[in-house]
Amino acid sequence: MLRFLVRRSLGALVILILLSIVAFLLFFGMPRDPALLMCGKGCTPANIENIHHVLGLDKSIPEQYWIFLHNLVVGSNDFAQGPCPAPCFGYSYHTNEQVWGTLMDRLPTTLSLTLGGAVCFLVLGLGTGLIAAWKRGTLVDKTFTAGAMVISSMQIYFLGPLALAILVYQTRIFDKPAYNPISSDPVAWFTGLIVPWVVLSTIFASQYTRMSRSSMIEQLQEEHVRTARAKGMSSRYVFFRYAWRGSLIPIITIFGIDLGSLLGGAIITEYTFGLPGLGRLAVEAVSFSDLPLLLGVMLFSATMILLCNIVVDAAYAFIDPRVRLA
């Protein structure tokens, strides 16, 4: 197990390095110059040249990339804004603030949105999927399956405004979505995120309903399940003791990818509900051609996805004894 985790971690590190290289090359292929955005009206060539020197854009691309990696590992005291401890992504071109500090400021919003939504869509999706598999062929099964198919065709940019219009502005059942720190006001934190959680859980739960149903039905046809039934065990015991555990493998795989992606920033959800999270920060970084901020968001998001995938792979052996990690 330890060798497997070390090997996967090294592979994730290589992926992050390649991703940062691609981001660097794409940034310098953009037609807009960040110095022009910072300089404003009445900008002279001398001012642009000075901004290039301050930002380090007058150096070659390989040299800039090496400085970025060095600062990321050991930090830097060479910034005009002040010292930047590791992990140092530098200072934002737009706000002139440390990128790592900005990421940590936005992380609680994305973390609250992701974890709350994940709990909702897991409970709803797995619950309806298991019921549909248990009642296979009945009206309950057909209703849940048809509902999941219809909802899965919808998108957040459609359900989000619809939920706001009905649940917030017309009926006023829920408060307008907003992020309030859980440490200062847990009630406001909960009520401010109910509508985004409902929308997220509705869309994601449909996928988990269909997947858990099909996986459970497949597991019920396995030989070990039929053997347990032949031994006289009750259908309920066989369903939850043998079939349910084996059906979790594909579900956990998708859940790891979804959780990592949401932790990296739910762009459409955060923009729809006006939540200041990492997804919205990524759009701002692209809009202002902010290379340090863009690299910070991209690498942080990729790290979350890779970490979740490693945890999921390691969890296989504990969920299904048939799985062996070579």
C-alpha cells in the first residue's frame, strides 16, 4: 500500500509540473499584455517597460518558470511587495495581494458549497438508486429512473436561476444565497447555502441514482450473491451485506472525480449564486490576464482532483476485498 501511494504521489507531481508548463505557454500566447491592463489610460512605452521589469516579464519564459518553481518550494524575499513564504505563487497583477492568501480566503466558500452539496447528492442519489434497484421493474423503479433521466439533461445555468426565481424571489421560502462564515453565524451559513445545495444535489443526484441502480442490479447477478441466497440468507441481508458493498466501486470512482472538481471551484454555480469562491476567482484571473493568480487556481484545483483520486484508489482495497493493489 505504501509503495502504491508513493508511486501515485510521484505521478501526481509530474502531472502538476506538466500542467504548470502548459499554463505558462498558454498565458504567453494570449494576445493581451497584463502591463497594458495595469498601466491604464495615458500609458507610455516607458511605463510599460517598467511594469514588465517589476513583474519579471522582461525575462525569458524558461527563466520565469524556474523562478516560479523556486518560489513555490522555498518562498522568496525578492518581491517589492514584501516577503512571500512558501508555497509562494507570487503576487496578483490585479490586486497586488499574495496569491496563496487569496486562495485561502476563497477556499471556505468553495469548501462549504462542495461538502454540503456532496452530502446532499450522495444521500439523495444513493438512496433513490438503491430503492429503484430493490423495487426493480415496479412503478417506483420506473418513476425514479425516468426522473433521473429528465433531471440529468438539465444544467446549473438553467436550474440555478429557476430556483432563485421560485424559491427566493417569488415564494421567499429561502434567503438569498450568500456565504457567511460558519464560525461567526452557523445559522446564516446554513440558510445562505441551502438553495445552491439544492441545485447541486438535484443535478448530481440524478447521475448517482442511475449509476447506483445499474451497479446494484449487476452485483445482484454475481455468483457470490447467488450463493448467499442459496444458503438461505434473507434478501435484505444479501442486498446490504454483499451486493451493496460491491456496487460502491464505480460510485466512489465518480465521486472522487466530482469532489475534486468541485473543490477546485464550481465556476457556474458560484457565478449563478454570486458566491466568492475559487471558481469565480479563476474567471477573474483569466479576465485580468493575471498569471500568478491563474497558476495558483489551476494548480490548486488540479491538486484537489489528484488527491481525491489517490484517496479513492487507496479506498478500493477496504471497500471490496477482491481488489488488490499491485
